Amino acid sequence: MLTTNPYDDDKLREECGVFGVAGADGAAALVALGLHALQHRGQEAAGITSWDGTHFHTHRAMGHVAGNFDRDEVIRALPGTVACGHVRYSTTGETALRNVQPLYAELASGGFAVAHNGNISNAIHLRRELVQRGSIFQSTSDTETIIHLVATSGYRDLLDRFIDALKQIEGAYSLICMTPEGMIACRDPLGVRPLVMGKLGDSFIFASETVALDVVGADFVRAIDPGEMVIVKDGELRSLRPFSAIAPRPCIFEWVYFSRPDSIAEDRSVYSVRKAIGAQLALESGVEADIVVPVPDSGVPAAIGYAQESGIPFELGIIRSHYVGRTFIQPSAEVRRLGVKLKHNANRDLIHGKRIILVDDSIVRGTTSLKIVEMMREAGAAEVHMRIASPPTTHSCFYGVDTPERSKLLAAKLNVQGMADFIKADSLAFISIDGLYRALGESERRSVLPKYCDACFTGDYPTPLTDHNEQALTQLALLDEPA
Ligand code: SF4
């Protein structure tokens, strides 16, 4: 039996990455390369759609980009100078080929393909209304709602229909769409998820992160602004701002964990910000120890920052195997129990007799932290102090990040001492929310309109959560029903 990620590393997961090319020969091959660089944003499925001037072509598959888009015949079947693609890890919609993007539909205006990074927080509400009006959905993906809203809009022009659709949706979206006219890239008014633009010769490139521009040799031009819609038609670029301006709230967790450290955002390198977060963590929660050890790979930059600020040597006390896939043959219970050692193993000789500061980016359920602390003790650590480069994750994300329901988040159930006891650490500390903002160049978190979405640490969601609230009301109503 195939199962998904039995060696669950207990991380929040970014749901998607998008990449688009407008105006380059062999566009699909470039998209495949770009998606490869965005693989960390979604490892469950991948897809590419191209336009050859007459027809749309699509290939979508479960699994990684490599393995699906590394064969000539697959790329040759995606001809044209315009193409967009998507990597996916599902949160909304089940794991099935019908939910793999780009989604495509034939509208009255012609073909329409869409690749979406984010999550629509009123998709179920809108879907119910659309189905009542006769829409027939082909998938369970929230993204399909956008297509139906475009199809049923009362406006004539496709762009007006698209804007009309987007004005009805809540939540987070960075979109790359294709029509016979060209490519549209846009970002929700809060700019929750990233989207950047580059140039490769005369062609325009759009991507979730700059690292994907690097891999195809494109120059970074700028980020798409929150609420901006960029249209590429006949080799010309036009920018629209069809939404009322509101204060942006990009996801702060992109800085902590989701984005690749070699990406650039807001003119800063993600790597240097992660080091600054680690340095701030050291200032806030110093402890006497012999070595600073990262939980690889995501804890590495913060651990370097922690070590530099504290003066305690940085050492690779845990070695990570890069050959543990997310999809694996279902193991026996015993193999599953040992699973964490397949991915992480203690560097025994280094650990023995030492007081260790373990640095990781976050604690979600706490299960992996517990196993890693136990692994340090088995390797002979004298003390294990855990330091976390984000505040306690107390709330679920509704904007395109896979989080367990709130009741499963360790920080929603226990205070910091309770969490330390649970993971069996000698001490545990998290960076403060103000400290995180400080590492990002702010003096503190503003209580009114903070600069970032930080809802998973504060519960301060920047949009209404229509589906979530309606679901809660339904559950309450069921509880009230007489038995
Ligand atoms: S809730 Fe957390 S993970 Fe989700 S968008 Fe906001 S900061 Fe990012």
C-alpha cells in the first residue's frame, strides 16, 4: 500500500508553488525547471499547461517534478511559447489527479487555465451557491471555484469577469492564469502568498520565489504587489490594481520556514533573515551550553545566527538523510517507530557528554521534537535545551498552509513548561512575537494592522473565515439537536 509521508516530520507545509513563462520558445521546459526549484512548496503532484497559439495542452501527475517532467516526450507534448505550472501539497481537496493543477476549463471566451498558491477561505460557501445555480464541479479543489465564478459572471469581457470573480473570494491567492490572449499573474490584496516577476530575454517569467528565476537564468524584476494584476499580451506588459487598497499582510512564516533560504524577498535574503531570527533568539533566551546544534535542514540558518550571537560553537550534531521520500511503502509498526532515525541521526561522537542547544524552526504537534530530544539523550547528551525560531504555533492556518486542527497543536494545549515536559527537554524557549518582528527590521509587532499575517501565532486572522465559521455553526446546531 502506498501512503503519504509515514515518517511525518511534524512540520507545517506550504501548499503550492506556481511558475509561468510568457513568450519563450520551449516554455514548458522552462516551467519544468522552475517547478523543480519550487519542489519544496509542494511534493505531492505537479502539472504544466501550455498554449501553442491554437490549442492548450496539459500534463498533470502525482509525484515529484523530476520523474514526471524529465522525459522528452512529455515536454514535446506541451508545445508553445506560453506555459504555466504548479506543484501541490493538498490541504483543500483530496489527494487525487482531478485536483492537480493547473485546472483548465473551456469558457465562452475560450480556454482558461489557472495555477493557484493559497487557499480560498469562503470556497465552500461560494461552491454551495454555485451548485445551486447549476454549476457542475469536476474537482474538490477550492481553486475550481474561481473558474466557475469567471464562467458565471455577468460581465462580457474576460478580464472584467476575472476581476468580478476575485472580488467575491476571501483568503489568499497568488495566481497564474492563461487564456488564448496571454497570461495573467495576480496576488490577493493582502499579498499573503508571494509572487515575483522576472525577465528572460524578451519573455516574462512569474514565480512563487526568486530561486525559481535563478534556475532558468532569468533576471529578477520585482515582486507583484499585493492586489496587483499583471497582464502579458502580445509581448507587452500591463499592470492593473482593480481592488480597493488595504494594508498588506504577507505571511511571516515564509521567512521562518516555507521559502527557500536562497530566495530574496522584500530586497532581503531569506537566509540572512533566518540568521537574524536565530541571533534574536539567542539574545532572548541564552543558556549555558557547549554546542549549538541545528535540526536539519530548516533549523540550520537560525542555529548559525544563534551560535554567532551567543559565541557558542555551531556543530552538525544531527545528520539528515536526503533519501527519505514523502511517499513510501507502508512500513511495519516497528520500522515506523524507528522512522525518525531514517531521516535524522545523532552524530554520537560529537554529542556524548555535551550540553546541547537544539535549534529548530517550529513545533507543531511536538512528536518529532520529542524523538529528536530522546535521540540526543541516547547519544549521551548531558543536557538538551530546545530553542525555537518562531513563537508558539497556537492557531491553524487557513491561507494555503497545511496545519493540523487547533486541538492537535501542542502550543494550543500546553504552556511552554508543559511543552518542555512533553518533549523531555531540560529547557524550551521560543522567540517572542516582537523579537520575530525585530529580526525582520521592525521595532515590534504593531497591535493594529501588523505588517505581516502572523495568525498562526496570534489568532489575528486578516480576512473573514467564512467556511470555518459556518462549519463551526453547523457543528453547534448538530449539538443542539434533540437526541
Ligand atoms: S496563518 Fe501563519 S502560516 Fe498561515 S498565512 Fe498567516 S502567518 Fe502564514
